[in-house]
Amino acid sequence: MRGFWYRLLVRCSSCCGPWLLKLVSRLIALGYFLFSRQVAESCRFYAALYPEQGALYHRWCSFRQYQRFTSIHLDRFLARERGTPSCTSRGWERLEALIGGQGGILLMSHLGNWEMAAALLKQQRGDLQLLLYMGVKEQEGVERCQKEELRRAGVTIIGVEQGSDAPMSGVEAIRCLQAGGLVSMAGDQLWREEQRRVEVSFLGHRAFLPQAPFVFALVAGAPLLPFFAFRQGDNHYHFSLAEPITIERVARGERDQAISRAAQEYADLLAATLRRHPFEWYHFERFLH
């Protein structure tokens, strides 16, 4: 959806109520489900997750995935109208131990609502320094609104262009970690074809994760923090932080193995969490190979 039409829908929903945004977004999601070529990829993904089920069930899973995705837009609207969502948490003490001290690298995933996760972190700790790396598309509509909302919440955002390796050369990230802040990077999204990647096993298939967060953790000596936020109802979320993934400093010839082990540990956690929240997988590009 283009930014203009999205803003118009939000304004109309402010007058008529959130039901309008919910209805329109679900109709748009239905249109994507019926006509988008990416639905075939979703069905293929759910076939790997539920190999014992038939093609009709996999298509039903894809339909639920597309419909569930609309909750991201609804909750963004509710946050504007009613304030930041309430939340419960698990593992928050792990984060508290790092904030203001060693700092850490948040591994955000397209499982659950990472946008709301970033806002909830700022809600929990207003003094938290949070730097978020995000890919930049050539034509941004809703994504631009998304970034604006996060900036208003106090999150520092660095846009990574298609041909850039900014996460690996970001002086801002080093400064943020040195100040005891958190640097957030996508753990499961490749921004471009030639991007450096690490191969993992996922649902019995090959998958490729961006190498940048793992290399950055190794170089900076910072722990990786897998972070998930799942919707528990209108304007309420539960977020969880798993055990930190650490990459020990090793000899240069052993670095690739150390990175591969850490990436596989993250992939295993991602798969286990996916089985508990199968329809909150908002990764619509090809992931399994």
C-alpha cells in the first residue's frame, strides 16, 4: 500500500474506529492471498513445517498467515490512538544485566512483531539506547510510516541501502555498544542477492541467514540476544528473550566454524519458536532452499 493511501486509511479509521482499518487491511490481505505469486512460497514453507498434512491444509495455513499479518497495522494504529501496548515479558532480567554495561546485539526476526518489540523495549526502559538497522527499499510506502513511528518512539534507525554493508562498518553501532546500548539487526532476512550469508539447517531444508550480526558479535565481543514479541490480544503483547548466544574469540582459521555454530543455534531456536506460533511468520520471501 502506498504511503498516501495508508495515511488516508489511518485518518478515516481515527474518525470511524479501528474496525475500518481491520476490515480494509483484511480485504487487502485477501487480495494478496488470491493473486500474489508469493503465496506459493508460503505454501511451500508450511509444507515443510507440516509435512504430514496435505496441500489444502498448507494453503489454509498461508491464508491464516496473510490475515494474521494485518494485526501489525492494527496494533500500530491502536498504539497511536490508545498509547503503547501493555506487555508481559520473560527473560527481561537478561537484558537488564547488559543495559548500561556490556550492551548486546538484538537478533530481530520476522516471527512475531519486531516493530512492536522495539517500541516495547523503549517503553520498559526510557533511557535505553536502541539502534536499529533496517533495509531501505527503492519505493517505500507503509515502510516509511513504520520507520517514522519508531523514530517517534525514540529508536535510532539506520537505513541500509541495497548495495551497502553498513552493519559491518557502522561506527554508530560500536559507540552504542560502548555506551551499554543495544544494536538490533535482522537475523533472518537477506537484503540483497550478493550479501554475505551463512548456511543453516531449518525444518529439514537449507536456509541462509545474514552473516553480519554474527560477525559483528564476534568482532565487538557482544552477546547475541534472540528477541520475540507475540500478540496476546488487542494492544497487549508478550515478549521473550532467550539465553544469549555468545561467540568466543577464536583463531582466524576457526572463525567460520564459530559463526556457523552460533547461526545454527539461532536457527534451532527460531524453528522451535515457530512451531508454537506458526501463523506469525511474516517472512514472505523464499527462505527454504
